[in-house]
Amino acid sequence: NLGATYAISSQVKVYAIAGREANNYISVDKQSYATNSLGLDWVPSDRTKLSALFGHRSFGDFHSLSFEHRSARTVWKFTDFKDISSDLSPNGNVGPGLTYDLLFSQFATLEPDPIARAQLVNAYLQANGISPTAQAISGFFTTALSLQRRQDLSFALLGLRDTITFIASRSESSRLDPLSAGIDDLSNSATVRQLGFNLNYAHRLTPDYSLGVLLSQQKNSSATGIEESRLRSLNVNLTGKVGKQSSANVGARRVVSDSISGPYAETALIGNLNVQF
């Protein structure tokens, strides 16, 4: 790849990339293809960022869009991408997670240093009983390269004692490698679609205890319409310290799954104890 970048102003930057890649994604033997892409970065202020990238590869067009805006108490983020998914595992989010990313952006004003800010975010999540890796869709297992188009909309509202986070996601995946003999969800359907949301409310009861309510829903469907399922869940948790180096979590969970193959309902009481030394 060979690229060039031009700064139109201190707020706007454009870039172009051209290159060549060799792969056997869609053929038996390795073949060589030309690649190209155009991008734009716009930062009108330290609170608002927009990035866009459009290009062409061997499998067709791809793109990546990202918009983020934060205020004193809120942060919004939207991403939209289409590209190869080569991770041979459930193809949901990877990395810290959308909730972590939101708070990491929100705390930029409080702590510019990224290492210290990461510690601040983790401490805040733990104190409020919020999962950093919460997702709206959990993905599914793949055994071959796939082409994925995904959109994520996330939001966080931070109050004095209350925190609300919301994540909505939509994904559409199709098999990219037509010669693969792997057996997975894309073997039975050309396309798998997923749609879901995750809403979390956390309230600080005392400096050491917090109450959390999590509501989520995920719907999976295929192009044929034969394989379709919906999973709904409600979690209520109480998190707090029980010692200088230990914390506990107790809660209740209700899960209802509607599917043709195996519908079920679950009610559970859960608890755990964490000790650091």
C-alpha cells in the first residue's frame, strides 16, 4: 500500500491509498488484485470527530464510518463498516467493548493520559457494576471467511449517582469463501442477520453499593427465514464492597428464548465474590 495525506485545515484531513494484494479468498489459487481507498477525517472540536473511508478490494467495495460527539454528561457514537471478518470465532465485538469505549471518550477531559484514563474507566465500571464488554448482539460461530456489514449506535449518560448506557446493533453476514467445506450457520443460509439492543441503568445507593438493571434483546434470522430466533433477558444486580480487598455481586436473571428448534425460559439467582490480593 502507498498513501498520501493532505491537511486542508487544522480540522480536516483527506487521504488516498493505492496498492495491491494477493489472496485466495474467492479462488483456488492465489490471485493478485488492485486495491484503492479514499478517506476523510474531520475534527471540528475536541468533542466531535468524524472519520470516513471508502475503498475497493478483491471481494468488492468496503467502507468504514465513525462519528462521535460528547458533552459534559453525554457521549454518542455511531459506527458503520463493511469488510472481511476473518476471526474464526463468534463474530461479535472484540476488544474492551462499546461501553468501555464510550466512557474512555467521556473521561478524556478528566484524564488526558490514556493509561491513567483506562484505570479510571475500569474503576468507574467496577464501582457501578457495569460490564465493560456488554454487547447488543453476541455474534455466531463461523468456520470460514465471511463478509460482514455492521452498524452500532451507542450512548451514555452520566449523572451524579446514575449512569445509563444504551447499545443498538445491526449485522448482516454472508460467506465470502465459496470453496470452504466448513460447517456453520452460513452453511445453511447465504445470509445471517442480527438485530439487538442493550439498555443498562446503574444507580449508586451509597459510595460502596450500586444497583443495576439490564434489559436486552437479540433477534437472529436467515435469508431463508427458516432459522429465526429471539432472545430477551432482564437482569437486576446489587454490587458492593464487603471488605477492603473484596467485593460481591448478587442478582436475579430472567431469560426467554423463542426459536423453532428449541425455545426455553430461565429464571436464576446469581452471585459472586471477588477478592484481590
